[in-house]
Amino acid sequence: MNELISLAERLEMFAFFAGYPLVFYVIYFFARKKLQRPPFKNRAIYLFPLAYALIGTLYWGLQLRNWYPDYQIKNIVNNTHYIYSKIWALLSIIFWIPFFFKRPFLSVFHSLFFFFLLLRDIFSQLLFHDQDIYTLRNEMKVYTDSLLLNLFALVVISMVYLPITYIKNKGKISRSS
């Protein structure tokens, strides 16, 4: 039973954080094309850490639901299998702080930890066959869901940010006229 709970915790972290680096670099690659307007490119890159912070907030919510009703530190530590990985995952909410969300590559660095865990599992399966093939299939399905979740979070942040920016700019234009 502990092995199943341990796998579930690992898949939770993959589902929230492992897909972020690929989504970031694919959109970053296309945003660098000369066909894009430079101001939008700059804004789009700075929206990524906010999307990552949203993902981290959702992860916090899931963990609070999992720990309910006993929120004692002793109970949480005793019932968590990947305590340091989970602490690292929970630190993702620091990207709500302006110092951190103004540095998009820090969010990529933060999420690379989970991406490398996934790569380690893939290579250990390919080279040593020390994992069950079904576990690896589950991880790949969860990774696909992670890509979609991170893309969805970016869309949500964009849908909130762009109208606010438009309203601010409209106010500046009307005041200067």
C-alpha cells in the first residue's frame, strides 16, 4: 500500500510541474520569431512565471485537501514519502512575488527538477528495465496531462492579464489626450 501511495505522490508532482519546461521553451521558441510583435513577446515571456505560480497554488490546494483534517506537521511528515521533493514543489508559489516572476528562467529552473526525475525514470526503464512498463506508461500519460495543464494555466493568466493591460493603456491614452 505504501508503494501505491508513493507512486501517487510522485505522479501528482509530475502532473503539476514536469510539463512546464517543454511548454515554456516551445512557446519561447515561437515567440522569438520575427513575425511576432516585440512588445507582446516580452509580455508573453513574463506571464510564464505567473502561470507557474498558479500551478503551484493549485498544487497547494490539492495537498491541503489530502492532508485534511489533520494538519499537524508530525502527521504530514510521517505520511509523506517524498518530503524534500514535495517541499520543493510547494515552493513554487514564490513566483507570485514580483522579484521572482520578473525572472522567467528561475521558474524553468525550479521545474527542471521534476522534469529530470521523469527523464531518470525513462532512462532507467530503457537501460536497466528496473521499472514496470505500466508505471512508465502512467508517467507518460501524466506528463501529457501536465503539458495540457501548464498550457491551460498560461491561457488563464493571459485571459486575466491582457484585458487588465488593455484597460490600463486605454486609461493612459485618454488622460494624455
